[in-house]
Amino acid sequence: MTAHSHALDLKPGVFTSQDPKKIARSLKRSAEASTQRKTDPYRSALSMLVFYINRAGKNLPAAHKRILERAKAELRREFGK
């Protein structure tokens, strides 16, 4: 993943958490606080999560990928989608 994102200011280590709810809440906070996003907060947060999963690719352990996939569901819940 890139070292810096101009779309969202993410909390360091947000994607390394073992708690999907914590990941989703952090992404939601970052997306809602961002002044540089080009779409609604939900789409920005989901895009960053999917981007991370895709960039990590085969290097992402299966167990952690499951956590990140659960974080997607939590993100939908956080935004009421």
C-alpha cells in the first residue's frame, strides 16, 4: 500500500487490527473527517478497505483477509447500508 493517501488521513495501523468493528469505525471516522474525498464517506471508506485488500494480495494471510472482509460488513452497518 502507498505510504501516504491524499484521499483519507488514516490512523496508523488501522488495517492491522484484529477487530473488524474497530477497523470499520476508524475508516468511517477518517472518511467523514476528510475534506479531500471526491465521493460520499461510505464509498471513500470502502474504497480504501478494498484497495488495501487488493494491494496486499497473496501476501495477506487468509485469517486476516477474513477479518478485513468482516470489516466490510461492519462498514455497511456503520453507514446503515
